[in-house]
Amino acid sequence: MINIDKEKMSYTFDYNRKPIIKVSQGESFTLSTEDNLSGLVKSEKDLPLPENLKPYSEAVPVKNNPITGPVYIEGAQKGDLLEITIEKIAPNDYGISNIIPQNGLLQNHLKWPELSKAYTKIIKHLPGPSGTTRDGTGVFNEKLSYKLAPFIGTIGVCPEFEILSSMTGQFPCCGNWDCRDIKEKSKLYLNCYHEGALLYIGDVHASQGDTELTWSADETKSEVTVSCKVIKNKTIPYARIEKEDSIIQLFTDSPMENAVENAIINLMDWIVEDYGLNPRDLYVMLSVLPEFRINVYQMVIHPLFQSVVGAEFPKKYLVK
């Protein structure tokens, strides 16, 4: 069982909080994170109803998605770019997934009225070949199990002057992106707006399908190990991800078509400026390459949420 220090948790990307640790560039550090319902749901008898989630459910917006931080990164200043390397994500020995009334894509579907009723599912996590849950198995029931694919659901640095909710904030510097590619061996790039960058991490998912239909993935406590590097005097239009074999330009907007368009525009800027590809050829390549992808990470129907997408391009074609 992973122990959580509640004093190190926040429900906002708040630059006023005292850093919980200071780290050097390249130094690996580990944070313990809580699940999205603050550890209040522990069994299938615990339903995700407002009366069971007090006092967090009484806040406006509700206090979901606790994040751990901030972490002060030495050498980071406003106007720099932070490179976050995700080294390890170890989920707890179980996770929870819920149907919360009035949430989710099919919340009011007349064909299946039970989809609007509160429900909790506990998913057991078994260790994998590493001896940990990092590469473990999720046991849904006695007939269904699958390989876990842990990632960080909510991550970011503090914006310049606003204080953003860890649940509803989706901005270039931070967000509840629920992006399954913010995972082990990936690098996340974020603009810095404060000395020390002030990094927060939380809301780890042991696994999730595209779009997070019920608004709840396999939500779990975790231990996350990362390291950071500062790229001086460089900024980007929105968060970017570098995987082993591809690069991904994130974007959030509503309707989803706007998110897709802006992700593609910013991806083209990235490739043209950093890799020197001809814009016209690149534009055609995005239409013909079978490996080019538009990933839909999160699509929820809510006035405070936007669709999260990523335009993904294979590294093998990034030849200057």
C-alpha cells in the first residue's frame, strides 16, 4: 500500500505554496500521488455520491484530482522550457473506476438507465515481470484481465498569475489532460512562468481507453519518478511530448475540430522550425503517411472541459 503525505497535496496549480522539495537538473526524484477521489473510495460498497465524498464534493468546482507539489527545479526561470523525463510510474495494488451520476458520455441514455446510477468497480493490480505494477496486470474480473499501461493524468507547472483547478484546468502549462502518452520513457515539454518552474504531478491512471467515456479510468495511488532539464530561453505554443519513436503535439479546445486543427498547425511549426522540413511537403506527408495519427485522449461533455487531442508524427521521417 502506498502512503500519501496529505500535506504535500493540492487541488490547484498554486504558485503561492511552499515547494515540497528542491531538485537539481537531471536529478531523479519520486513523488507519491493520491487517486482522483482523494482516497475516499476503497471498496465497491463506497459509491461516488456527494455525501460520501465530503468535504471535497462541497467545493465549487469539486476538489478532485489532488496533485503533489510544487517541486522547485533549480535553474528554471520564466521564459525557459522545462523538459520532464518520466522514468517510472508504479501504481498501487488496486485501482478504482466509477460511474458518477450526471457524469459521462452516456449519462442520460434512455436505453440503459443503469448507466446513470452510482457504481464503483475495484480493479486488482498484479505485479509484472519487473516484480512491480509498472508492467503489471489489471484484473477486472475472473474472466477479464489485461496489461496495465500507467500514465500521469494531471501534470504541469504554475501559470504566471492565475491559480488553476487541478480538475478543470487545461492550459498550455498544465492540465487534467488524461493523456495516455505521458508515460514511462516519454518526455513532456512545458513553458516555465516562475523561478523554479513549480511542478505538480497527480491523478495517475493504471490504464485508460480513448476518451475516458465514464470520466473515470483505472484511478490509483502511485509512486512517480521523474527528472527535469531546463532549456534556456525557449518557449512553445502548447505542451509537447516526445516518445521513443514519435513526437506528439497536444492541444485542447472545443469543439474537437478546433483542437485537431491547432494541434496540426503547432506540429507543423515544430517540425519545420526544429527539423527543417519543407512546409508544403510536410502538409502532404500528413495526409499520406499511414503512421500519422490524431489521438483523442479525453472527450467529456462538460462546460469546464475541452477535448484533449494529440497530433503524432513518426521520428523516422524527421530527416533534415
